[in-house]
Amino acid sequence: MKLRFFYLLFPLIFTGCALPPDPELQINNSWESHKNQLEQLTDWSLSGKLGIFSPEGRESVNINWQQSKNGFHIRLNGPLGINVLDIQKVDNNNVIIDGEKYHSNNPEQLIAELSGMVLPIEQLQQWIKGNPSGASYQLDDNHQLSSLLGGQTSTGLWLINYADYRTIEQINLPHKLQLTRGDLRLKFKISNWQIPIQRPVQTPSQQ
């Protein structure tokens, strides 16, 4: 499979500062309760923009990500809907990239070898929603993630900064995050989160 990433004639501009706090943002009472919400959130989808900045240049693509407990489907598209990369994880070791099936227990390495794109896909399934699984982290004043440092020391650690939290179905989720590793930067600008409606558990007496 040949490399199909391309440089755009115009860069996607991301603002460097966070937007004013959302007046509807839910106040988190504690980090433990917020983290518990994130860990229980196993099915979700998002759409937005991904900016890729490296010494070779800069690119911008549209991203659509569907996540379930057992797998994911990520589509990256350029202008006019041109397909850049289509990744599906269908079970523990099988990954479909642009319609071709591969067997690998390291999707990040496989994606890099086939497309040239560096993306910490396994960790991002948690990190992108603000859950610092397997990483050191710092919280903001609202008991939600402001930054983390994690990844494999053999390939280099990722520093992630979070901003622009908004409440989606009673869960505060980030809409901007920047990943940095060496001279590579990935900027996510999420325009839409979709998650199942969070319904309170009913006791027998309430049913």
C-alpha cells in the first residue's frame, strides 16, 4: 500500500487558546466520579478535524471515529471527501486498513508501516475522551484532565493538553486536544460527540 497522505495548499488554523468556559458546563464534584463516568463510557462516536504538523509539512483532514467496547472504526478524509485512511479494529488482533485485512497486536506500528501516519491508536481510545489510562496526569479546577504524559518509552512519550470541555449527556468531554511527541504535533478539534443517553439505574421499588 503506498502512502496516500498529501499536503494541503492551505493549512487548517487552530486557535492556541481555550474558548471561554461553556456556561452550561457541568461542575464535577470529584475526579473519582468523573473518571468512573469515563471508564463506563465504552460506546461513542465523534467527528471533527485533525491537524498534523511535522518537519515535512502540515496536513489537515476530517476525522470520524466510531468506538465500541470491542473495536473501532476511524475514517480520515481530505477535501471533497477524498479518502485518506480507513481503519477498523474488528477483534483483538485483526485490523482492516482501506479494505485489506491484517493480523497484528500492534495497530499503531501497523498503521505507521502502511500509511506513514503516527497515531497512538490503542491509548487514544481512552485518552481522547479525557481518561488518562496508563499515564501520569494533571487536573484542572473542575476535576477533569488538563494534561497527561504517557505512551511507550521505547518510541517516546506523548504529551497531551486538553481544552474546551463541554457537557454531553451529563459527561464533560474535551473538544480540543493537542498531542506532542518530539517534532510531531497532532491537533484534534472535535465538533461533535455522540454518546448513549445516560439513564439512572432504577431500583426494584421504582420499576
